[in-house]
Amino acid sequence: MFEFELTENKYYTLYENIRGEILRGKVRAGEKLPSKRALAESLGVSVVTVQLAYEQLAAEGYIYSKERSGYFVENVAVQSAPRSSPLRQTPQPPVKFKVDLVKGSVPARLFPFATWARLMRFVLADCGEHLLERVPCDGDVELKCALSEYLYRARGMDVDPRYIIVGAGSEYLYGVIVQLLGRDRLYAVENPGYGKISATYALNGAKWVAVNVGEKGMDVDALAESGATVAHVSPSHQFPTGEVMPVTQRLKLIAWAKEKGGYVVEDDYDSEFRLAGKPLQSTYGLCPERVIYMNTFSKSLAPSMRLGYMVLPPALYEEYLNAFSGVANTVPLFEQKALAAMLGGGYFERHISRMRNYYKGVRKKLLERLEGVCEVSDTGSGLHVTAKFPDAADDGEIKARAAAAGVNIKCLSDYLLAPMAGVEKRAVINYSGLDADNM
């Protein structure tokens, strides 16, 4: 009755194949299945293997047993058979490139493994049973204080640690912002921009509008006409254009927020990597009452850590407590304590200093190799630049020629959320994954 080729996990493969035959209607409702012994001999497996498969199918309701009679097929709704119905489809492996200028994963050798391991051992020894306690909804007090002190040292921000919210990465925090400000508001996002921002707002039930970015960041005049009351911006190093918003434009943005009774979400995603000159002043420092400051450790440590934070205006913090006081924090206390020790002991800033020096060298070599090949736009901030190739036919040619050379790359047009002129033939070069060997 059944002719299956079983893989290493024989019982589970047999279960999957019989289930597939039932769902495709190859075995009809009420039809008796072969006895365990007969099927085992037919397939060359043990009776126990067949018994385990039958028991799993029975537990899930695909078959049923009759005492002294055997197993029979239940009346299950039949699916239409696919055009080609292999027993198991092997997922296609992702395309591998020699150099990836899109994802830009941080080289593993830059992660401070020894320091992190030492700090975790310290936390285990120092905190003990405290690590098993429930974490406050806004995060561990020790980490909030360490973040406040770090922001003062690194960004010149005078932040009350009470108003810091710790969460599992930027996307989680975007959702919290929607919960606080409301789904009835219209959220303005940068165009071109990071697509996950608008996607996460939409996922949380909020409406968004794309506002074009120019040489001075988001166009505040266009923002005022959009009807939005929340503006999500990355003023210190806009992604993907790389533009920096000057203070005159930031003050104009704050004036808009005050007039509209709205808020500015300052996404400071790579502020640690100001490679030329001193760090720029934060927009939050200009108006703490109307700016929500956000940052993560995805660029500085690792994306897999899923650890970020935001600083709320005092009025919003009270609303946060009212809404989230019964909700557990999304970051394990163990990781929060280890990060607090890293920040408090100066290890994080020493790590950032090493990363800056490393990326200064990578950036210098990259710019040398691009000289005369394309028109580079670089503000000395962050870990990406844009490059215009005026002789290319279009963006498709740029990406095709890069792919032929084993290079993964995107253009500004790939980050458009709405049509916009003036972005043609400009590639986005994320060099965080580059080193001297693959330059």
C-alpha cells in the first residue's frame, strides 16, 4: 500500500508521508491501514518505528484504532494535490556573496568575547538568586543608571535614569511608542528609509506617511503639510542617504512638534561611530519634552543581543507605567546586569574606541579604492556611504555588475517608500563587514 523512502529519522518521516497521503486524498476516510508488522516488513523497518508513527497520527486525529481490528483513516478534509508533490522539499540555500555590502554584519573578531564572558561570571557570582526575580517593566535600575551615566559621557545628554525604558531591540520599542502615542496618530517616516520602521508601525495598527529626505534631513515643510503628528527621524546619520540634519533644521522640527502637540522619535542607531570629529548633539538635548530618544546595541555589540533602550519625556513615562506596569520586561535580567557592568566598568567605551579605530582604517582604504571610480558622499558618521555611478545605465546595471563580481549591494532606490526623484545611480555601501582582506 505504501512505498516510501525513509530518511535517517525513520519514524517521523513515515508519519509525515502517511499524513501527506491522507491529506492529499490518496488514502480515503474509513480505509484500513496495513498492520504494523506488515508495513514494517514492507519498508524494512522495525515494528516499533511503525507503531510510533501510527500513535503520532492517532494522537493528532488523522487515524483511529479499533480493538482487534487495527488502524483506520479518519474523515479529514482533503487538500488539493500540488503540481509536484515530493515527499520533502529541501529549502534552497541563500545566495552567497564574496562581499556583502548590504547586511554588513560586524566581524566576529571585533566582539569582546573575553570581556563579556568575564562579566557574566561576575554577574552570576555577585547577583546569585536575584537573577531569578521578575524584572521591572521598564528595565533593571542598575542598567538604567549605567545608561544615564554613559549618555552623559558619550553624548552630553542629561537624562534622569527613571525615564529610560529597556526593551528587546528597536522593533519592540517602535511598538511601545505606538501603544503610548496611539494608533489614531499619523506617523511620518523618512523617504528613502529603513523599511522595518514603517512596517513595524503598520504591524502595530498605526498609519504612516513617507516624507522625503534632502541634504538637511527630513523636509520639515513637507512634514507640516503631511498631517502627521509624530516624526521618526535619524538626524545624526540618516539611513540610507547618510545626510546629517543641522541644528537649524532640528530646531525647526522641534517647533513643528510643539505646534502640533506631537513628538519627534530620534533614532540614534549608529551614533557611536562618528569617525570624523566629535559626536553631534542629540535632538533630545534640545527639547526633552517633545523628543523620544532611541538607541540599540545592534551596531556596537551584536544584532543577536536584541537589546535597546529609549528615553521618554516625563509625561510619557507616567503613561508608560500606567499601561505597562503589569507587563514583564522583554530582556533577561542576566543580560541587563552584564551590560550594566560593561558600561559601569568602562569596558564598553574601550570596546567602542577599538571599533572606531578599526573602522577608520577600513573607511580610509575604502575611500582610496573608490576615488576616481564614483562620486562618494560621506559625512564621517556611521558605517555606510553612498556612491554615485554617473556612467551606469541605471540602478539595475550597478547591482548586476556587482553581483557578477560576487558583491551584494543595494541602491538608494531600493529603500524608497514612495516615488522620489534624484536618487538614481546611487549605491549604498555598508562597510561594517569589510576588512583588509576582502576590500
